[in-house]
Amino acid sequence: MGGETKWFHLVSRVLNALNARVGWFSFMAHKDFVSVTIVTYNSGSFIKRCLDSVLAQRYPLKEIIVVDNDSTDGTVDILAQFEDRCQVIYNEENIGFAAAQNQAIGLSNGEWVLTLNPDVLLHDNFIRALVNAGQSHARVGTVCGKLLTMTSHFEKPAQPVVDSTGIYFNPMLRHLDRGSQELDNGHYLQREYVFGATAAAALYRRAMIDDVSLDGEFFDSDFFVYREDADVAWRAQLMGWKCLYAPDACGYHVRKVLPGNRRALPPVINMHSVKNRFLMRIKNISPDLYRRNWFSISARDAMVVACCVLWEHTSLTAFWFLAKNIKRIWAKRRLIQAHKRVTDEYMASWFQYAPVSKQATRKKARLLSRSETANT
């Protein structure tokens, strides 16, 4: 009897091991490889805890690529501690967030790319939840989760406050974070389509990256920093890609730029903000969308220009940049508009004063190859 019991336990252990192995291969067969790309610039206060949260993810199929833009605050010393687990690139100058993200994406191998800010902290199921949501439909090119606020010391408020559940545009062409600064009291619990995702924590399908890139650039390096994620969102919508909000993917973000704190920001950031408002519009807006919202757009433009002329003189260089590079910017516009795949009515439906979301398709779509997805 004792011998039979020993054999029973032995067989059970073998079967359990095989089951675990089969489960692992099944997981690998149905999941995609994810590349996590992070750009650092004097991010010493944040980057260690950010990387620790990425390494603690319960999604094993991932690589981590960090590009440092010539930090001088000790970030490089911290990154050196992670070189055995991450691919770390050290630039000799600050080439900007957009160009450095493109650099990281160019080195990546994943079917999905998760762009992360170093001041983000992820729950351990974040990547898995995003990938699961992204696999729900072949035209989902971007997935975002629920980001909550935290302080610069990574302290979380007693009552959770929303940082972003996606981005939206209003008729003045301002792009804002959906739910920003609202108490997290049970809203935003459904999967739904939103206009776009903040690149602080956005999952992008490789097929979409390849499809919407212009001259090999996913993020437009002319933006340097700020609004580059809204530009990608607008371009992707024009080309027929969708952005899906996944409420079960949760993380925390230290938000530095908010409406109303402009005077607290460095002048160079404000200059890029002004420049990129007009750069994004020149490239992406259709005559129909301008016709529908010309009064709101013009009123906002008048206010922006007046503020630059009367008070924020350091931002006037934004207009010189636009004038000097208009031929190159217009060439990008021609490429984008030539690949437009949606109607004017569809695009106009997103530009409202209240945040717009649309019911997500529940039907499971067959996963397509990169080439198939790009051509649908």
C-alpha cells in the first residue's frame, strides 16, 4: 500500500509538471512579445522604482530598452545597475523625447511596444492586461490603461485620483487627459475606444507603428518633447487605427504638465507646447474639421498668439521654427492625408467639449500578421 502511495504521488508530480509546462507553452503560443521603451533625462528620482515595477511584471515575454538623453543627475549610475537585465543606450546629447523613443523603438523586436515615462509605476498585471485587450481586435493599434496620480516622491493619495484614461480633443484643438484630476470613484470601468493614449504608458501594435510612421519616424522628432503622443493618436485615427482603453491595466504617474500650471514650467517646454500645437494641426487637420470648428480654433489661436506677443516672448521662436520648416512640414501633411482611410464625419465625432468614448467591439478578431494588418 505504501509503495502504491509513493507511485501515486510521483505520477501526480510528473503530471503537474507537464501541465505547468504545457500551460507555459500555451501561454507563449497565444501571447505576443512586448518591448518596453523608456527615455530618461535627469530621471534619477524615478527610474529605479519604474524599472523595478517593469521587471516585476507577471508578463514574461518582454524586453526593456532604456535610452538616456545625456543625464547629469546620477541617472546614468542607476541605469548601470540594470544593464544585466535591460538594454541601455547612452546618448551624448539630449535629442528629445520623440527622437529617443524612435531610437528605442528601432532597436526593439516586440509585436507590441510599451512606451513608458520613467515617472510611472505599474501594477504587476499591467502589461498582461494591455496585451489581452489589444488582442481583442486586429485594428486596435493602441491600448491604454488607467493611470492614477502620485507625488514626485511616489506617494499615493489616500483617495485615488485619476491621471489619465486616454486623451481626447475638444473643438479648440486642445488635447486633454480623460478623467484628469477626478476622484477615482467607480468611473471608467468599461473597455471602450478613446481617441488616443498618453505616451507615459501606451502600448502600440508594431503593425500600426510600421503603418503610420513617416520617413521611418513613429514620433515626429520635430516635436522634440510634448504633444508627440497626441500627434500620433490623430495620425493613427486618420489611417483607420483604433485606441482601446483597458480599465484593468492600472498604474501611477507623476504628472508635471497640467492645464493651469504653465507659469511653473521651463520656458523651453512652453515654447515647444506652442510650436507643437500648430505643427500638429498643419499635418493632420482636414478642411472639413476646420470648417466645423473654425470659430473655436481661431479664438484659441488668437489667445495663444496674444499671450506670446504680450508676455511669453520666449515662445515666439516657435513661429520662426514653423515658418523656416514649412516645406518639410507640408510634405508630411501630404503623406498623411494621402493615407487617410476614414470619413470626415468619423473624425469630427471625436472633437467635442465633453470627452468622447465609443463602445468597444466584443467580437474576437483573428490576429493578423504585420503585413496583413497594415493592408486592411
